[in-house]
Amino acid sequence: MDTLTGFCSLGVLPGLQTSTRKELIMSNGIIGAAVRLLVGLCPDFLGAVRDLLEKLGGASGQMWFVELKKFLTKKPCWLPNILRIDRSKSFDPVKFLGEGWSIVEEDERSLALTEIDPTKIQLETVLKEGEKRIQSEEKFKRLKKTGYIRLDARIFQTLWGDQSLIPEIWKVKTDGNTSFIYFDGTEFRRSVGGRAVLFLCWNDGRWDWGADRLDVDWYPNDPSAVLAE
């Protein structure tokens, strides 16, 4: 049994595509070294290694990889990076977005927040099972009905100002599409045009932002940043 087959038989690399298998075979030296190390481990250690590999291959794999690298270099890991929002300054739509922009609605509960653990932020699409998209009016109706706190523009601005606090998991694509994280706690209006909300996205290796109109359809890669009450 070659080392790649051994990994697959352990259930560590399930469902690999042919192209992925070829890439792994090309790196057979690394895999072989890993297998030789695994052979010498006690069963308890093997269980922990398997658990780690499953987490790295899961939906939150990027986040686990970042924290694992910190651990291996003896740096503090899994520590909450508290996001502190300076509420002495309100979000200025004209200064940030330009002339003609104004705020028309905000989630007052979000405006009361001065500290947030970014790892507690949830991404909510409010899509029902089987739905591939939702119209704007229905999305916001469902979102408000959930009771979630919709994060506001000042929180968006704080994250944009210190991008190290943006959760790594937000970089992950949704079904192969760039994920756009919306901050629906502040709705804007342009002097020419309808309402809009701000978003963050990971694009071409860097964070980007924008403002999207609300009169569009929303897809699984368009979640809202929210907190449970």
C-alpha cells in the first residue's frame, strides 16, 4: 500500500478528485514522512491527529490553519481579539462614501455595542432549505424577524480600519463564489438612487469594500453580519 492509499484508507482524505490525488502523489515525500511519524504515535495521539486533520479539512479549516501556525511557533492562539468600537464618533456617510449619501435607518441595538468578540459574529443568509436566492424585501423582513442584531456601519468601519480583526473564515468562498459580508444595521440612501448597505469581501488577496443597492436579489454568498441578542 502506498502512502496516499494509506491516508485514504484511514478516512483522512475522503472523496479526493483525480487532480488532487495527482498533486498529492507529486508530494509523496512529504506524505511519506508524515505517515512514518504517524506509525510511531500511540492511539491517543493518532485520535488527536485525525481530529485535527478533520478540522483542517472542514468548513472552518482556514481558521484552524491560522491558529495552528500560531501554536507551532509558540505564539498565543485562540485568544479573542476584542473589537472596540469608538461610539464618541458617529459614522459619517458623506466623509466615507461621498456627497449625496445619508443614513435612513439603523439597528439601535447595534449602535449600543462598544465591544465585540469577532468570533461571535454570525453570518446569516435567512435562506430557507432549497432556496437559491431571495428578494431584498423578503430578506430584510426575515432578518428582522430573527431578532438578530444587525451590525452597523461604525462596526464595519472599525473592522476596515484594523483588518487583522476581520475573521479569517470570511475569506472562504461560498460554493466557489466570493463571499460578500453585509452590514445591514445601517441603511443608506443616495441622492440619486435607492437604498444601499455596506459590505466587506476578500478579493484578489486583499480585503475590499463596497455599497450595494437593496433592490437586488441576494444569494448564499451574500450573508449578513449579525449577533445573537
